[in-house]
Amino acid sequence: MNDHVANPAEADDAAGAPRGPGLIRGLLAALLDSVKTRLDLAAVEAEIYLVYVAQLLLWGFAAVACALLALVFALTAVVIAVWTTHRMAGLVGSIVVLLVLAFICGMIGARIFRARPPLLAGTLGQFEHDQRRMGGNAGVEP
């Protein structure tokens, strides 16, 4: 029935020797897994960067809105200045409050902008680490 029965000596030699297709398949699987991990890291970093940009835009919009409202109240104060009533104190107080709010929003936006990490810095660092590791000096830090 069996045309060829494996010799026990041949079986031992075949078990001890590395098989080419399995080795290549394992290497490709490790490479693809490494690439997938790096792409996942890049996606997370891009998402974090977008959150920083959204915060920056939100605080910038708030600062601009407060400044524009302060300008409107300033113009209203000029118009009402010809009237000799106490409405002027309320408008000037509103201008001051809105200008302080615009300054605070601008400072928060500037702080968020300065504190943001560079886009994909972690991914690029991991790629550099992989290059050093493949070059044979994995334990050496720059």
C-alpha cells in the first residue's frame, strides 16, 4: 500500500534540519505582525494629534468669539456714550470681562499648542529602534 516507507535515520535528519518554507513563513508572519503593530501605533498617534488640533481650534474659536463680543460691546458703549445714564458702567464691565475671557482662552490654546507632541513621533522612534536592533546594536541608546 505504501510505496515509500520513511527510513528512521531520514526522519531524524529531517526533524533536526530547519525547513525552508516554514522558516520563511514564520519570518514573514513576524514581519507582518511588526508592521501591523507599527501601523496601529501610528493610527493611535494620529488620533491623539487630531484631538490636540480639535482642542486648539475650540479654544481659538472661543478666544475669537469673546474678542468679537468685546468689540461689539465697545461699539455699543461708544454709541451709548452720548447718553448720560449708568448703562455705560455695565457695558464697560462687559467689555472687560469678555476681554479677560478672550485672553484666558488664548493662553489655554497657546499652552495646548506648545505642549503637543510631534506627529507620529512614537512610531518614528519605534522604527529607529527596529533599525538599530536589526543592525546589531539593540542595547545601545543614542
